[in-house]
Amino acid sequence: MLAGLRAAQTTAYGVESRGGLSTSDVIISSDPIAFPEVRRPDALLLMSDKGLKANLRGAHEKTLIFYDPGAVNGVIDSEGKKLPFQFLEIALKELGDREAAMLIALGALVEATKVVPWASLAAAMTKAFSGKNQEVNLKALERGRGLIGA
């Protein structure tokens, strides 16, 4: 929204509060969004085997499929360009923070797709967090950004 775009998100969680299946559809568009669920994704981020099959529906030949091969062991049997990155390993080794894996992945996804301007993403992170959390989160985003073209 900081980039002047519209956004819609739907989220589904499994019965477990942590470690269970969770999915989130995000739509970002300059046009009005009539339906908040993704039917033909431009990009997918897979971080576990738990939702592998469910989250691949709608993938097509131009879908960018980001995944962590250390966490996704199943076969990614769909169309799309598969992009493996060790998000969790990088988060643990370089930032000492397991939670940073998702932000590293987000940085890679945004850099690859250009779905929002990088400055808008960094501004949103700065606005949402402060102190050590902000510092680690910004480092994680930048680390993910650096994975693209590396």
C-alpha cells in the first residue's frame, strides 16, 4: 500500500498453533481486486512439505516457485520455474534466527518479481518494527535480495 497499490490477503491455518499447515494468498494489483483468492499464481513460496500439493494448484509455466530444499522434500510436480534456496540454513547460520527464513524468502521473491518497489518493502518493515527486530528483519530482506542474480 505504501507503493500506491491495492492488496488483499487470505490466510488459512491448520489445527496446530505452531508447526502446522498454514497458507496465505496475497494479491497485489494496481486495479481493484474483485476476489481475494489466488487462482493462477505468479509466484509461490513453499517452506514445508505439509501443503505442497494444495499450494501448487493453479501454477503455470510462468509461475516462479521459490522453495527451501532443506524443508521441502516432496516432488514439486507442477509447471513453473523452480528456484531452490536454503532459506532456513542461511537464517540460522548468518542471522541466528529461524524466523528470519521467511523474510529472506520474501526478499528473494520481491527482488525476482519486482511486485513492489524495494523501497516500499523496506519502508513497511521499518514502520512495522523497531530496535533489534527491525535490524534483523532488514538484514534478512537484504540477504534474500542478494540471492537473486547471485
